[in-house]
Amino acid sequence: MQSMKKHPSITLALFAGCCAALAQPNPKSWSMVAASPTTIKTAGEISNAGVTINLESFSALCLEPSATASFNVLGPQTRALTKSSNRHHVVFDETKPALTANPNKEPFYTRAEGAISAFAWVDGKFSNLLLSGEVNTDGGPGGKGAFSRQGLMARWDQGNNFYWFYIDFSNGHYGILRSRFFGVMEDLPGSGGTVKGFRSTKSYFLEFELKGDTATGRIYEETASGQKGALASQTPAVKDAEPFLTGINGYLAEISMANPFKPLHASFGQLSAVEQ
């Protein structure tokens, strides 16, 4: 597992993607479901069926994993709307904020000790792929509504290059973000919108498809059993003029600049990836 100390991207990004995985006969695909209940403090690994899931949080102030954050694998009863799915899920929880207010000054914030980001990934590079998974499975702290950005990350080079299809649970905005180098992060033009019928307490099922220089994201409602329901919103097929064509994949969440001073909290369930 590579540490963010080696490649700090001083941005407002939280990348979380952990789950226990089931080995697949095709090395160009994997499918992940949460393991038995456990708690991983700060950073660590989960291994299951010969697959290792890497987890790490990141404090922008300390330039290392946050000492006050944890990844918690919890039972189905802690899901907000999909308890009948009978699947565990992963909740990332931080007790300290990543930013504090800096009134009447620029920038409007100062860095604090808490995790600005948290992430987990499965080793193995994919190029043209379909990545899917469920996000915001606990509906935010206490099931009362999420306020972080959460989504699917693709083609990460374990440095600064990756694509991220996310929902901002502070306001319902979605988009496909492209990270390039040392914190240069922007939505691909034309990829943004607002989730139809958005509620911050909902869990959503996402699909993120990448083919060469083109990316498409789809957002589905989730059924009570945790399956893909009706299509809620989708991006057009958007292009990247300077595409990054291969990398590893998982789940990413980050603090939202629409609500930047609360401690980071995010959750997700099943994840899968397949080379197309």
C-alpha cells in the first residue's frame, strides 16, 4: 500500500473505497461486498478470498493519515433504506474537521487535523471499464442526511491522476471530475447536473463507464433490497482532451465546499469493476 505521504495532493478530495472482495475467475473483473464487522483505524488492509483491499485516510494539515478517523464495516441494520439487502457496508467516520473557518480572509479556511480524504482500492489496472457501486448507504450521520461528496473513482495512478463520478450530498450536484497533477481538479465540461428527486438521506447506485477518452456516468435509485432501480440522472458522453488511459479503481468521497467545516463522513456498499 502506498502512502499519501509520498504523493500528497493538497486538495479538497476524499477518496474512500474499501470492502471485502470475492475473487473472480476473470482477472479483468472484480466484485466486492463488505466483510464481517470490523473497525480499521486511520489506515490498513482487509483481505478476503485472496484479495486485499487497501484503506487510507489523509489529513491535509499533517500530510499523513488522520489519527482520529476510522473505517467501520457494519451490519445491514445500519443501512438507511436498504436494510433488506442483507449486506454489510462500510462507513468512514472522522471526529475532527479537516478545515476551520478563516473569517474575512483569503482563503476562507485554514487546515485542521481531521481527514480531508479517505480512500480504499483494489490493486489491478483497468483501461476501458464499467465501474459500479452503491453510495451513501447509511444516509449520513445518524441517517439524517449526508453532506460530503461521494462516488466512484477510476483509472487512479496512486498519484494525482484519476477520474471521479460523484454526487455532492450537500446540494445534489453531480459531475465527472478529472484530477491531473498536484491538486488540479476540475469537472469535465458538460458532465454536471442535479440529481432528479435528490434527497441527502438516499443511497444511490452509480455506474461509471470509461472508453478511451470518453466517460459517462449514470445514477439510479436503489430498491429496498439494494438493487439498481429506476434511472434518476445521467451525464452525456463527455470527452477528455488529454486522457489518462489506465489505473486502479474504487470508491471516493470528499468534503464538500458547500458544507466544508463538518468532520468527514461517508459510506458505501457493493462495488464491482469489469474491463470492457
